[in-house]
Amino acid sequence: MSESPVEVNTVLVPVDGSDESVRAVEYGVAVAERYGADVHALYVFGEEVSRAIETGAIEEDDIIDETESFIDSARAIAAESDVELRSSIAYGFSTRRKLQHPGSAVLDCADEIDADFLVIPREPLSGEPGEVLEKAAEYVLLYASQPVLSV
């Protein structure tokens, strides 16, 4: 295999528990495998969940179980290709930060973890609960300083 002009150490894959997120993880793992990189899955809470946690309507621990189940599935996908997968959680919206939205949460995480490549699901306008990242995709494509694959 010849040397690649691009060096990729960390692939960031924002997820929200949707089927499209699973597909993005698969693509992210494939990119990581190609470059000998790791994957970081960022689970982004949508507006409804973010606001409910901030107001105390639901406990964060109750949502963590659901997100951990999804992350465990993502780890299994990564393990099949012998790729390490780390994870974190971000609020896609905030009642305290006016400019907090899914796209800014993704780009903030990319900077924090020093991501070299992003794979983001671009979901259909279905109105389903798993559409958090659909709102972030265009923003990330416009403002990311890293290469972005939208799937």
C-alpha cells in the first residue's frame, strides 16, 4: 500500500441513535481502518431531550442507558474491523447558551478531540425523533475545517 498524502488519526462520527447513525458509524470505521485511525462517536441529544434534562423533566441517567446501548452497538461494528471506538455525549441544544445547536456541538467536539476527518449522517426530512443530525449536517459541511463525508 502506498503512502497517503492525508494523515488521519481520529475520525469523528456524530450519532443520534437513528439507523442513519449506524450507517455513518460503518463508514467512519471503514475510513479509520483505511488510515489506521481511531473512531470517536459523539452522541448528540436532540432539542426535546436536552431541554427535558436541563429542566429536570427527565433524569440524565435514564437517557444514558439508551445512549450506551447504541454506543455498545457502534463498538461492536468497530471491533469487527479491529478499530478502537471512543465516545462522548453532547447536548445539541441549550436553554443557557443561545448559539448551542447540533452543528456547533459537533464542531466543538471535533476541535476538542483534534479530529482529522468527520463522517456525518445526512438524514431524510422524515419528522422522526432521530433527525437531530439532519439539522447539523449542512452546518458541519459549511464550517468544518476537516474533510467531511456526509452519508
